[in-house]
Amino acid sequence: MIRSRFRILALDVDGTLLDRFGALRTTTADAVARAARAGIRPILCTGRRYRRARPIAELLGLDAPIVCNSGAIVKSPADHGTLWRADFEPTLADALLDLFHAHDQLIVAFNDRRPDQADFRVSRFPSGRPLFDDYVDRNRAHAEAAADWTAEPLFHMCAIGSRDDMLAFERIVLDACSDQVRTFVQRSPQYKGTMCEVVRRDAGKWAAVLHVAELWGVDPEEICAVGDDVNDVSMIEGAGLGVAMGHAPPDVLAVADHVTGDHDGDGVAMLIERLLAGGVGPGRAVPEDSS
């Protein structure tokens, strides 16, 4: 068996494992399976909530913990248990709720419940705001109107709107709470609107991956992390080998040790082949891969 210096392969989902149409290519799935057989344990690290991440893990035949909600929670697919969650402290939760309300931003707040229950709460629906309503409408079966925001822990909150509006709201949140929160402004190709996501300052994909690594007795230098968007930066920077997809924006490419092909050019499979061949590692020059 080929053995690699890496023991964990932390994989973003949308834009990394999946192509631009949201499909998992057979070549990508086969490559992930080869990595697992070689002792590099794949784990999903995604902005998706658990309900939407678990089917991808099942397609790949993975039973490992799943890093969900941009790194605010780690779930165990075996029993739907929660291994780690970065709850906002009550005073911070109250401050964030006040900011959303004061700046007329409707809220999406994610729940930590079993898959057969509603997994997010919203301010109201329909709201008359097309970009917000598009998100809720596409997930309506799993949404509920919030009766009391403090009834359950808050660990991942979002506003939804135009990119300019979300960048402006991000600035407001950071001006008020930058020492307590981490924000991501990004847009999934599945939805019309852009999200401004808010998680606890010490959360994020890298923090969540480290919780899994500790469970498994894996050193950070033995982790290879792959992603394409702003919520992947922490794990790309922190991992022993941080890899950006070829189509990633400049601020993601800038922090990567290695750049692989894009999501339509089997970038993940390309990377895994190089890992198994020993052709890429920490400190090596960034290659000029293409799709």
C-alpha cells in the first residue's frame, strides 16, 4: 500500500468536490476512495448544514465526522450526534440579534437537531424580499418561523441580500463585534442571494478540523486541506498542506501552498494523484496546474 505523510484530507464540498452543476463526478469519488485506502482519511468541511452535507458523505461512502455550517459545528453521521459546536455566548447572541434588527436584516439561524426536524429558523416568510425568500422557498420543508430566538443555542446566523448589501452589513458586524465573531460573505450557485454568515471568532473550518484531528491523534502537519472560497481560508492556511482550487478567488489562492485544477477539471482527483505519488508537499513551489 502507498503511504502518505498526510493522514487527513479535509475537503470542501461546493466548488471543490462538486462541479459547477453540483454533481459529484465518478473520477472525483474514485480518487477520494483511493486516498482513503492509502490511509488519508477524507472528511467533509462545508458551509452546508448537516442535512445537506450528509448525502455527499454517503455518496462517498464516508462515515467520518462532518464539519458543517462553515465550521461552527461537527456532526457524527453514525448517530447524528454533535461532537463540537461553537455557541454564541448569551450576551453576544443578544448583541447580534440587536444588530440584525437595528439594520433591518432578516435572520436565518441554523438549528442543531435531528435530520427529520426543521434545521433552520427565519424571521418570517414570505418576507417580500426576493433574495431572502428564494433561499427559504428552496428549503421550505426544513424551515420554521422563530417564535423565540433564545429558545435554542445560536451558533451560525446569516443575512441574505445583494453582495454590496452583505459587504456593508459585514462591516457593521465587524465594527461592533470583531473580537468575538468571524464573518464570511459568499454566494452559493444554488441561490440568487449572497449570504453574510456570522460564527464565533474561534470557530471556522480549521478549528473544527482540529477537533476531529485531536479525536484521531493526528498532528496539524499531517492534514491536507482543500477549498475554493473565503470560508476555506482558515483551513488552507492552517493545514500542513493547504490547497486552493484553480478557480478560487485571488485572496484564497494567495494563502495556498499548492494550486490544483478547477472543479470542472477534476482538481481534487489531480491533487490526490500527486499526493499518492509523493509529488506535492509542504514548502514546495506552487505549480501551474490547469483544468
